[in-house]
Amino acid sequence: MSMEKSLVLQTPHAKTIIQQMDAFRAIPQEMNGRYQCMCTFVAFGTTTERTILMSCLMYALQPDLVYSAYVKSYESKEYETILLLKKKITFDMIDNFLEMFRMSTCVIPFETLMSDEMATSISRIHTGSNQYGNFFAKQNTSLRRKFYYKRQKQKKMQELQHVLDVTGLRFSPDNMIRLYHELSVSRCDNASLRARIQTFHQTMASLRM
């Protein structure tokens, strides 16, 4: 079944969608190599509905990256999609376009490439189900490296925050040495206390004889 026929069956806005797709496709790619539009959107739909939408986005926007997955249980029908493209298309234009598919979409822009928000979005899609897109294509090798590097930094920050939450101290050589000395002193105090308790028990036992 052609994309046009699938759209006619899915939405009464098929004609308007096709016209907008042709308008998007006519916008040239910027040649400076920079992404002109970076966003993620959350929507609700079946795999068939999502496939139709993804086909339309691929045709109309020609994105450098499209990466999508169901981020919760499939029964919820909630999926997340990230888009990076070099066409000068505003977020409002994408938002209005997606609204015509009636999937309750919410578009969230990214201010910078591989920001914390972008890396977290990719991570959610990574661990989702029914993945779709070209994240692992050769053209996105550099982007994948940036993502893995960013995720490693995020994990390290999470580990440091965990140390702070548990100990009340930031992870540093000075604080680790301080904790070591405090632990050593506590062990000595405990050993001394156990010795005094043992002496006390021995004294009490001798008095009962």
C-alpha cells in the first residue's frame, strides 16, 4: 500500500499532509554541516501508525538522524522519536505537521548538540522496544561517539552524586583519606570498647564465685 493511501485511511488531513511534505522536501539542506533543527517528540500510536509517520518524516524532512522506540510498555503505545536535520525548519512547523496525525505529540527542542537532554532521550530510545531509525548508520558514526562519550560522563556524575548522597562528602583524595582515618579511629574505639566490656564481664564473673 502506498504512503498516500495509508494516509487517507489514517487521517482526514491526508491531502494537507502530502502538500506540507512536498513543501518540506523542497527546502534545501544547509551546506554548513550544522544541524538546523534538533528535537525529540513523544507520541502515542500503534506500530502501523508510527511506521506511516516515520515514512512521511523520512520523505519530507530527509533527516540526518531519526531514531524512535516505544519507551514504556507497548500497551501504553507511547513512543519517543529524536530528529536531527539540516533543513531550516522551525519547531513550530514540525509541531503543526505532527498535530495532523492525531497522535497527541509533544515536541521538545534541543538547544545544543548532545546536551544532557539529548543524550538522555537517545538513552531512553536505546532501551526501548520496536526501535526504528538510522542511528547505527555509517553516516552517524561521529554522533554515536559523542553519545557514548556523553553517557560515560553522565554515569560518572551519577556515581559521584551517589557518593555524596551516601557519605555527605564529595569524591576526592582528601575526603577518601579523611574517611579512611575516621574509619581507623572508629575501629580502634570499637576494639577498646569490646576489651572493656570483656574485662567487665570477667570481673562480674569472678565476684559471683
